[in-house]
Amino acid sequence: MVFQILRRAKAQPEQKASAAAPVMALHGAGRVAWSPRDAVSLTRAGFTGNPVGFRAVRLIAEAAAALPLICRDSERRFEDHPALALLGRPNAVQGLPEFFEALYGQLLLTGNGYVEAVGGTGLPGELHVLRSDRMSVVPGANGWPEAYEYKVGAKSHRFATGEGISPICHVRSFHPQDDHYGLSPLQAAASAIDVHNAASRWSKALLDNAARPSGAFVYKTVDGGTTMSSDQYERLLSEMEANHQGARNAGRPMLLEGGLDWKPMGFSPSDMEFQKTKEAAAREIATAFGVPPMLLGIPGDATYANYQEANRAFYRLSVLPLAGRVLGALSHWLADYLKEQVALAPDPDKIPALAAERDQQWARIGGADFLSDAEKRQLLGLSGLAEV
């Protein structure tokens, strides 16, 4: 009797099913897989692994680092000043362009830039740009940073800010939901970067498969059977991988046997739209960084009539505001060391992209007969300059 019960149980195995199984069966698409949003992963995906993000960061950082600087106080403009000399050679291995390119790059990639002051009496002897992904803010009891901690592997160094002048100048972009760290353009463009990188991988996979859409092998024997044995299936897979996949096997004819028939599949409308999706993602990345897509060679953008207008807008809307924020923070920080108030700023009169705009302004103000020379100088930003 017991043996009969066991046989009956084996003949009718227990079957379990989830109550949600019918709903899950109707779900046609997989879950979206986004890349991690930490600074290291975003930099890897959006800068070192994405040509649009790489070029956008380099374009802004190089343009901002090449801006000519002026140093002035409330009364005059300085041709020679200790602050200009320090920035001209901030440390033993970097000049002004390399120093500012590194600082602007960190700010664009992570939303934060950190400058360390080293040695010296009065002004620091050297300035160094520190990697933002290694720096963390230590908040104090009042909410303001009481220290900065820099970690490299298992080692760390703590920069105290409670007493005297802070050895760290922290420049950060605006973040509406964080009190201590800035929001980078990479974070805003993260979804577009994922789409652009996925489209590039899809294009590479298409090239690896002879730049043709996939197809299907239909197996049918003489007696109408449609099931292959395990050995036949494994042999077919190995022969396809060895002889018919990859660019080197493009166009190679197939020899089909044993009831196999090849049924090619054409491109679907979604496949045909893939390139447009990639271009749209590229424009979103450029928009997040504030670079006109025309300057990056991205097709389909007609915002500006020509390259000159796009370049002028690039400087006015992206380069100059970024440089003004960074130089303003450095001015305020270095003023504590100098014991005097000085202002560092880019010199718009020496920017070639803005030459036409500046010429029009000079001609318009110079032709205003109802203005005195002092008023004209003030409108042109030349008030209080010392006579040379």
C-alpha cells in the first residue's frame, strides 16, 4: 500500500506556480540597467568611455584654461602681482594652462574642485589640484566643513579648517539637494550617456556579425521532425562561432546539411531608428555640458546660423561663467593670505571669439557724443585704471 502511494506521487509530481506568473508572462521588455552613479563610474562611462563627453569636457576645460587673466582691486588694475605670479607657475610640474585645465576638468566631471595650498609665507608657495573622487567633506557641529579628508588606498590625510586659513579651496557647482558637494554635468547626462554607449555597443555587435541583421536556422527532417539532438546543436553552435561570426568571416558562404535552412531577418523599424537615437543622446550630452552640438560635429542641430555664432554662445554661456566662478573662489581664498582684497577675472578684450562683439560695443560707446570720457571708460570696464 505504501509502495502504491509512492508510485502515485511519483507519477503525479507536485506543481507550484506563483499567483503573479500570468502577469510576469505578459512583461515583454527587461528591466533597464543603468550604470552606477558614483564619480568613478560616471567618469569611466562618460569621459574615458564616451567620445562626446570626452570632447565636451576637453573643449570647455581647454578653452577656460586658455583665458587671459586680469588682477585688480577697487582702484586699479595690476600688471604684476604676487597672485598672478603664483598662478603663472602654481607648482614645479604644472604651468597655468595645465593647472586650470585639471581644476576645470575635475569640476566638470564631479561637480567639485579642490585646490591645496602648500608652504610659503604670506601667499602659498605652491598650489595643487587634488582628485575630487578621493576627497570627502567632514561636516562640523554647525553644519560647515570642519575638515577635508583625502584618501588614497588605505592611507588618508586630514586637512583641518577650523583654525586659521583653510589649506583647501573647495569650488563646487550648484546642487539643490546637497549641502557639501556639487552636481556635475555628467550626473545630469548619465541617462543619455548610457543610451549613447549602449548604441555604440549595438553597432559594434552588428559589425562583429558581418554588419547584417541576424537570422534563424530552421531545422526540418525528411520525416517532419523539428528537434535536433544535443550533439547536433552543439556542433552547429561551434561551427557558427568558428566560421561565420566576426568581421573576418563577412560574406563567407554557408554549407547547410541535414535539413537546415537559413531564414534571414530584415531590419525592423526600431533598428533603423537606432542611429537617430544615438544622435539624440549625443545632443543631450552636449546640452548638459553647455556645448553647442555644432562644435562637436553632431548632425541635426540648427540652433545657430554658423560656427562663429555657436562659438560665441559657447564662450558666453559656458566658458566665461565657469571661469568666473572658479576665479572668484580663488580670489576670495587667496585674499585671506594676501591680507588685501583683489579680484581675478578673465579678460574679455583678449578673447578672439568675442572680438566682433567687443568691437561693436566699443564703436557704439565711442560714438556716443553725450557721454564724457570718464563715463565711456566706466561703461567699457576701464574705470579706475592707472595711467601707463
